Amino acid sequence: MISIDNFGIGRNNKKTREDLMKECNILSVQEFNEELANIKRHYIILVNDKAYYRPSTEIEYELLIEKLNKNIESINRTINIAEKELKYFNEGE
């Protein structure tokens, strides 16, 4: 079972999925993904070069927040487009 303590702090201490699976005695990728998803419900886990780590600096947190805000903006734009297209779709019925 994965715990937050299995993840290194800082990019220099990142671990690959394979390393984490071996360390935590996890046999399937599906089980790993499920446990990772559970950890990510409570903690920030970053990925770089297919390896996982916990942020170690304010800058890493700020960059994550900036990236997430851009994703929110993109999602909101897509929702607006979908709502407009749905309106036209419904008018055609």
C-alpha cells in the first residue's frame, strides 16, 4: 500500500511508477493507479519525466496553481461553446 511517505520531496527525489510499485509491493498497474488516485485526493503529487514527487518549494506550488487556473479557463471556454452549440441543436428539433 502506498503512503505519502513513499513519495520523495523535491524533483531530485522523484520515483518512477516501477520504483514505487516495487517499494510498496504492488503487483498491478491498476492497483497502483487506484492507490495513487487515493493519495492525490489528500496530497499534491507532481509528475516529471514519468516519475512522481512532492513539491518542495513555493514556486512549485505557484506553478501548479497557475497551470490549474489555465485548465479551469479552458474548461469554462469549452463549457460555454458546448452550451451555445446545445442551444442551436435544441432549436433545430
